[in-house]
Amino acid sequence: MSTLHAYYYCKMKSRELTSEIWLPATVSAVFEFFSNAANLNEITPPWLHFRIINAGAILMKPGALIDYRLKIHGIPVSWQSGIETWKPPHLFIDTQRKGPYRKWIHTHQFEESDNGTLVKDKVEYALHGWIFESLVDRILVKPDLRRIFEYRKSRLAEIFRKERINGAALVEL
């Protein structure tokens, strides 16, 4: 990283979004779901027109790359995420390698909690646009991210719906 690039990276206004959901499944089962990159299709809102463009299955591990396309407010966007940290079944971190943000670091944590799993997401992000970035974040980005993560939580709750059969918990996948 050049000195100039490092200076601007440090000077950028970093923002954070957090989200949590409890799921009635084991940490291993929840992590297994997140280990399959194809499941991103299941938890990404349809209005983003999200699609993975990698050919074949993606082996999740440090250095793995996921290429996808989506539309943000109708504008086509190419995005590449890289897996930086992979610690099954409790943690992984992905970062944007190419895409619309100056910085995007998404930390996924999975903790045992009340006979289920607490899924914690933390996204650290920064925008392009220096002068207008606060306005763009307040009007567009932050509301969009909240809406996306609310959809994600709703879908995860549906996918991991708990049913009781003869007193045993069953998770639908």
C-alpha cells in the first residue's frame, strides 16, 4: 500500500452497522449454512437482483474469492468479496476487494446461546465522495443496509424455523 493510499484509508470516515439474530439451531448447523456461498442467494433481498458469477462451488477458506453482480437502485454493480479470516464454526470475516465501497469489512460471529445460536454481524464500511458521503450515507446507504439486514434476519428465521417432533428440535434447511 502506498503512503498516499494509507493516508487516505486512515482519514476516511468509517461507519458501522451491527445486526443480531438468535436461531434455533446448533452453531455447527448455522455455520454450515453460511459456509455455502450459494446460500447468499437465499438471504439477499430480491430487489438487489443478486447473483454469484463464480463457476461451480466455492471452497470457503482464507483467500477464497466470491464474485457477484447486483443492482443498487437499478444501477448494475460488480462486487468481489474475499474471505480474510475463517475459523469454523464461530467466525469468518469477508472484505470487499472490488465494489462500490471504499472499505467494507463484514465480520460474522456465531455463539451458542439459549439452546441455539446467536448470529452477530458487524459491517465496517466507508463511502466514496468525500464532500457528500455523509449525506449519501444518511439518505441512501444506511437505510438500504438496514433494510437488507432486516430482510436477511427474516429469511434466516424462516430457514431455521424450529419445529418440535416428539420433543426433539428439528431444523429445516
